[in-house]
Amino acid sequence: MAVKEVTKPDKKRKQPLEDEAPTLPTIAVGELEMLSDEEDDKDAVSDDGEVDEFPEIDTRSDSDNSDTFEETEDEDDGEGLDDDVEEDDEEEESSDTEKRTSAFDKNTQTDKPLTNEELDIIRRLYAGEVPDATYDPYEPTTEWFTGKGKEEIMPLSSAPEPKRRWIPSKWEKQKIIKIVRAIRQGRIVGSKPKTTSKFSFYSIWSEPSSSHVPPLPAPKPRLPTNSESYNPPEEYLPTEEERKEWEARDPEDREQDYLPKKYSALRLVPAYDRFIKERFNRQLDLYLAPRIQRAKLNVDPSTLIPKLPSPSSLKPFPNYKSLRFLHSKGRARCVSVSPDGGWVISGDENGQVSLWEVNVGREIKRWNFDSKIGALEWCPRLDVSYFVVSVEEKIHFIIPPNLPNSVLSLTQALLAPSSLPPAPTTPSPVKWFTPSTNTWSVNTPILTANMPPSSGLPIQLAWHRKGDYLASVSTGGTQSGVWIHQVPRRHSQAPFKKVKGTIQMVLFHPLKPHFFVATQQYVRIYNLSEQKLLKTLQPGIKWISSMDVHPSGDHLIVGGYDRKLCWFDLELSNKPYKILRYHTRAIRSLNFHPSYPLFASSSDDGSIQIFHSRVYNDLMTDPLIVPLKILRGHEIRDGLGVLQIKWSSRQPWLVSSGADVTVNFD
């Protein structure tokens, strides 16, 4: 609806004639027109030229009104006339107010009054304000794209910038003017166009021939044979036995990829079932075909093999089996040789320990224990003579028979002194026990170290070169299974609280206070005096089984169950200097000779490899490693071969124990 145009009626206006149609403002419903600015200005301007906000209110003063009333009284001179005039004025004012607050409806042809809300909207439109009265233009901004999870990754619009936003650069304009002046003054001269003839001719065959060898032609596919015919001869057709044999073989072991078949007519031949596979193989042949023909080098393979000295010039080393000792029951798991080389001890899985005399070749003494033997080692000291045997959660110290009185007394004084050493400040869970002197005999241990409960079987024993310290590795326990025992003080301690991985073996350095610890895949070297890690060796073996250190202390050999033997130069790198693969099955034991340049390795394949290993004092010269001999004196039983090997300290003799319950002396 629109506001109807309102004009103040003029009292002096003449009445319209009868034949003259009354002129009424026409305002359509829904398209009501507002008062124009010009009409508002005309109505709102007073006689004295001031703008009146409310034109319906008379702005004249009371004096003017009184004068007017006085003039009226003078002219009319009657009270009844004055009352009529006042009533007419009130009717005119009320009709003017109704006309100003109403709108003409074209459908009903009547004036409809406007509500206060509609009038408020009209007033806001006149003032240039927002029509909605509840709208707050100063309300706080709603952060649609600010805060966690509301960030916009892409721009709101990817439209390019319009050209109307481009602002020319004054600096570029000055630069262009400078260049134009330089061109006009001749300081900048453009390159002259090249003058060429209309057409240039050349011979396509005048180019020199290429020195490259032309590419090789693609290999042609194999032509079909008679056996691939749909009606092959009878001699090409396989029998029933040949068919079953062909089907039982693997695809890569078959001589032909198909079986010849016979059809009476070509229309009976089915679709080719090997078409896709044949096309794929053809694509592989083209892809893998050689593109360039290379000249082959005629190299003698013997020249690629390094020249090594003859084994006959590197004697002495073991050549044959000289003695053989038999265990009556279980596998001979471990073996050890006395420091003077005259005695050999061996242990089996049934708890039997045997003492053998090398010169005579017979068994001198036998000890029986309740559980299987985990490891045994002879003390390296020469002034005393005893060996240690490990069984379930115990380590026994045993003195062999037939010793000289001086050696026997020193050994007993070392293992069972009259006055025990003072107890350490920190008690150890390992308990040392010595029987009374009345019960001493050759058949019983003179000293026993009881390991902590649930520590398991000690599977390895390693002596320090001075014979004062003994290291043991157990299968269980909370201290990583490694214990270092100080025999004279009867004190045991665990050097590691926590070690990454399962410990397989430990060794003492022959000259330095270093300690080698082998886990499943790494060998770590610790400094015991400084209590820190020096180096970590990476042999690249999946599971380390054995290791041994060279008497010089500068080289280390590591063997694993994956048949690899790694030689480390400790001064060179933490990676293997050389990797040897001479065994066909898992390596079980490694051992360096104390005085000769020899080392040996045993495996589950039943063989023992003898190597010549010469280490030079010159650091610039690499060690010389030469394979010498393969000894096959043991049989394979239950998948196990030679379990442990040890060298004699003074002779190039080798002692080995195997799963065939034998101990060989080579």
C-alpha cells in the first residue's frame, strides 16, 4: 500500500462544475507512491521561509491568532458564527489527519488507515534508516572463519583480479621514458634483422653417417611346431602316464607349456586358452630384449681369484682325526682343554662330565650331576688347576685328580681359604658355599656358587685372562642373565640392569678392561673401568650363535645361525671387514688358537673349517685369511652336527664335541 497524496484544502477554492469530473489521486494497491520531495518542501515551508517539520501544526504565535480572532469578531460580530468556524476547523483538521495516515485501496476504492508499525516504517524510509526497528547496526561481528576448525584453506574466490583495479606504476613510467629518450638519442640500438635469402636448400643425404651402432632388431616369435597342430601325428600325442607326469610337475619344470591334442576337424578346435599369457610373455620378451650389442670380454676366471699361498706352505694345522672319546649317553655339548694341553674335559646332556688324558687317550675320571651340563671351562691360571661346571642354577668348582702337592695346596687355598674374605658392602643374590674339610673328595665340588632363583641354566662361561674373574650367561633371570664372579673375594655382581635384546655370549678382552656382549643381532663393547659403551658392531647376522676375540685383541670373529662368519677389525669400522660363507648350515662354535695363526669354525653340517689367519703388526697390511682344511669326523644326528670346538694351547691340535656323543681330537 502507498501513502495517499495529502494537500491542505484551500478555503477559497471554487467548487467544481457539474460537468467537470472530480480529480482524485489514484493509488494502486501494492504500488503506493510516496510523497515527492518537491511537494513535501512546498507543504513544509512556512510563510516566513522556514521549514516546518510538522506542516499540520500552525506555527504562528498567539498574538497572530488573537489578532485574527479580533478581526473576525469585528467583521462578523456574533458568537454563533465563531462557534461554527471553530467546529469547521476541527472537522477539517480531523479529516486532514485521517487522510495523511491512510492509503487508497484500488480494489475496494476506499481509504484504509495505516497502523503505527507501517507509519514507523515510512518514517524510517524518509529518514534514510533501516526499515526494521529491531536491526542493530552496531552489534558485534560474528566470526564465521576465525577459531579452531573454522579456518578457510582455499580462498573465497579464485576469480582473477579485474583490470579496473590496476594502478599504473610511476616508477615504471619514468623507466620507460628514460628508455625512449635513449632510443631517440641513439644510445640504444636494436639488433638488425638478419638478411637471408628467400629459400635455403640443403641435401638431406649430405650429413655424415652416424657412428652409433644401429639398434638390434626385435626378436621374432617362435614358430609353431607339428605338436601344436590341431591334428598332430600320433607320435606327438602323450600317453596317459605322460599326461599325469606332466600335470604333477611344476610349471617351471615342464619341457612344454602345453599338451598336444587332436581334433577331427578345425571347427571343433576351442578358443586358445593360453592367448593372454602368450601375449604377456611376448611383451616381456620385447621389453627385456637387448637394445645394444656389447662386446664380450674374454677374461680368464682364474685371474679374478686372489692369489693365496698354498696350504702346504702354511703348516702346521690339523689334518686328520687322531683320538676319539665316547660318551655313553647324551650329546657331548661342551668341551674344554687345560692350559698345559694335557687334559680335556667334556660334558653331555645327561649330566656327565668326563676327564680325558690326551697323551694316553683314555678317560681318567667321571662326575655325574642331577641335570644337564650347560658349559664348562678350565681356569687359565698355570699355578693352580681346576675347572668350573655349570648346571641348573649352580656353578661348581672342581679340582681334578693326580695333581702335584704344591699345585693342589695352592688350589685348595684359593678356592677354600682358612679365613674367608670380608663380605661386600652390597650383598649379592649369588650365594657361595664350601663344604667342610672333612667331606672334601675328588668326587665332589670344593666350591659352589648358587645362582638366584629362576635364573635358569648358565649356557656359557668365560674366564678373564688372569683367572680371577668368571663371567656367566644364563637363560633366565632379571639381570639380563649376565653375572661376573670374582673368585678370590667370593663376590658376584650383575654389570647390566637392562640390555636391549637377549644376550647370547660374553667375552673378556685379552689385554684391555673391555667386555664384549653379543645379543641376537649386535655386538656391544663396554669399558668396565669407565662403565660406558665404546662401540656397537653390526655384523648383519639375523641370530648370533658364537664369537671369539683374537689374542691381540684387535680382531673379532662372529658366527650366526644364518651360516655367515664375519671378521671385524676393531680399529677399522663397526661393519665386517670380511664375510665368509663356507658352511651350508648353522654355525655353532668359533675359536682362535692362542699361539698359532689359526682359527676354526664348526657347523651343523658336520664339518669343521680350518683357516689360516695371520695378523700383521703393520696397520696398513690387511689380515691374511686362507682356508686350509675341512674336517668331517662327526655325524649329523637330529639336525645337529659339531656343537663346540677348542684349540690346544701349545699344539696345533683341535678338540671337538658333537651330537653323535663323540669327542674327537684332531
